[in-house]
Amino acid sequence: MRAIGIVLAGGSSHRMKELVSRRAVAAMPVAGSYRSIDFVLSNMSNSHIQKVGVFTQYNAGSLNEHLSSSKWWDFGRKQGGLFVFTPAVTAENNFWYRGTADAIFQNLSFLKNSHEPYVVIASADCIYKMDYNKLLEYHINKKADITVVCRDADDLRDIDRFGTIKMNEEYRIEEFEEKPVVAKTSTISCGIYVIRRRALIEMIEKCASEDRYDFVRDVLIRMKDIKKIYGYKISEYWRNIASLEDYFYTNMDFLKPEIRNYFFKQYPDIYSKVDDLPPAKYNVGAQVRNCLISSGTIVNGVIEDSVIFKETYIGNNCVIKNSIILNDVYIGDNSYIENCIVESHGTVRANSYYKGEGAIRVVIEDNDRFIM
């Protein structure tokens, strides 16, 4: 493909509450065995984008560890590869990334040293599958300066979290508002863009010279009447996980057979870093209904409508309903958990009771772990 990829993975979100105190949103576990960033990287790989830059910043430890080898997404090659960029203090600059445009500007050499004519820019906190080749073909046919992937919002109550766009009959964007208080349209931006590499360099350098730092506000919105910016509308599955509720319900979507089949049984595949773990073990008396149970997990209790991540231990007589248990959690005997997200590496003491009443409850237990 005649494009390089940029993955914006440096952000945090106060809507994720306690879950982002240990990790970036891009590193959030999804669907039992994956991370959020796996989906955009798999899309890049499946679209034959050979050179991808990932811009990390906030709580990047676990994310950088996840990206320590490019082989999982087939970027380990002589030409191209996976490049991870973190903020660095230099003689010219001592700032963290002050926005998405500033993140690109501080790593502008990545664009200048590349030769591909186009750039695909995508956020790392969205769950979807996409062939970027079709997007690029659309971009070229429209003779667009910038193309923005968009779709109709599933829930109008959350539309103020997104950029909203209004297009004419030819899909040229006429209005673009970033997180409006009152939305004029139900079409939202998916945070995926295509632009010519040289044009992007010029726009980013102009932003930096004017002390502007945000790609949406300072490039897309300011240029919508000057540049030809088109929308590329999709209808396939797409979810953003930058809020606690969206993260919870996105994971719960994977309990639906049609969603699992779409992501994991239909070509192209989604790839992730593979851990060498044994398969899940179900001891005598274990009861499991409509769940995702990941490798390395030992189940003794009753689990219903839940997603259980890797290396989890569930004790005797435990009941877990409609919950997400993240990686490496020990749940003591006789515990009851419902409508909760249990943070990774936690130890829930025996006889504990946690239930989310009217809202999703986040359980963080850092007790010492005693395994008899």
C-alpha cells in the first residue's frame, strides 16, 4: 500500500476512571486476549501498510512492553517496520505532547524520512476492522485533500464525546464540530484520516509556527472551507472505548456470536502478542454459561455472561455475573461479583461481595495473595 501509518496512542481519559491509573487507554485489555491497540495495528498490517509509527505518552509502560516486538503484527521486515515514539526532552523542546498535532510535529522526521505519498492516521482506542486500501481508493477518486472516516452514532446520548460532521450530497464536509454541547447532526468522526504526506508536513509545520497543537481543531476544522475534506461513511462495527461504560459494553459485545465470528472467524484476522499459557482449566463443579474464558485461567465457581482475562483464579463456590475480570486476578472462595470490572493483578479476599448498583463498579483490591 502506498501509505505509512500513524497510530495516536498517547491519550488518557477521565471517563475511564481508575482503569487508566495504571495504563494508557490504548493498552486496555479487550475480548479476553487482546489490547485495544491490536485492532488498529491489525488493520494496518492487513491493509499492507508496512511502516507504522505509534505515538505513546500517558502511562506508556505496559503499552511499550506490548509493542516490544513487531512480529505479532508482521511489521518485522527489512523495509518498513513498527516504530514507537515517546516524548523526549531535546535542546529545542522540553514539552510533552501538547496535542495530536504537536505529537506529529515532534516526530516530523518520521514523515520526512518516509517515501510513501499518503498517510493513514488512526486512534488506538477504537475497536473495528477496516481495509484502508478501500479508504485510500475513495480518497484518490474524490481528489480529496483529507478524508475522514465517519458513521452514524449508535447512541445520541453520548454524541458530545465525538466530533460531529455534516456533509453535502457528494460527501464533502461542510461543518465539523469537536465535541459539541448540542449536536446538529448524528454523524460522528471515527478518528481515522487519510492525507497526502507532503500536505500533512506543511499543515503540521504551519500549526507549530502558530502555537496550535490539536489535529482536529487546528487542521480539520480550520481548513474545512479551504481544503477539500470528504467523509467516508461506514456501517460496520465500530466502538470507541474511552469511557468506562463503553469499555464495559464493548467487551460484552464479544459475548454475542455474531460479533465473535466477525472479528475472529472472518478474514482478515486480528493479531496480538501471544503469551505461552496453558488452556483454561475447569475443575469439578465449575459452571460456565455464555462467557469468554482466556488461557491460564482456573475456574471452580459459577460464571455467567462475563469476560475473564488471562491467568485468573476463581475459587470454590464463587459466583460471577455480568462482569469483566482483568488479567492475573485471584478471587477467593465464596465471593460474589456482579456488574463489576475487577482490575488486573488484584486479590479479592474470600467471602467478598461486590455488586454494581445502577452503574458499573470498578473493584481494585491489592491485598496480599495467599494461595494454599
